[in-house]
Amino acid sequence: MTVQIYVGNLPFSATEGDLRSAFEKFGAVSSAKIVTDRDTGRAKGFGFVEMADQAAAEKAISSLDGADMGGRNIKVNIARPKK
């Protein structure tokens, strides 16, 4: 079972590779996705990371929440399912 993590306040220059490498320091990353605008293709400033290990995900969240990425303090927490 994978843990879905929400990452907000990303710099618009961030890539999925940047996201993956930030989280891989804490454990295996199943996927890293930056959400883009369907019409313009521009990043919306947030994304999601999936990690296979619950403990690694919790360590990544506590370590990266508020961390600086590209000059912005990112928000990191467990993703809540869409209502």
C-alpha cells in the first residue's frame, strides 16, 4: 500500500525530477507528479508524491514540510482524498 503525499507551494520551475530527488533521500518513491493546468500546460504550484513505506513517508513529511525549494517554503502533508 502506497502513501500519497501532497506537496504545495512549489516553485513553478520545479520538475517531477526535483520532487522525486527531494523525497528519495527518505525512501523509495513510487511516483512523483506535478499538477499542470490542462489548458496552458503550466505548473499549478503543487504536486503529489507516492511512497511505498509509511515510516519513510512520515520522515519525509516531517523533514520537508516548510523546507526551502527554489526559494519557496514548501507545504508537505498526507494527501486527503478528493471529496
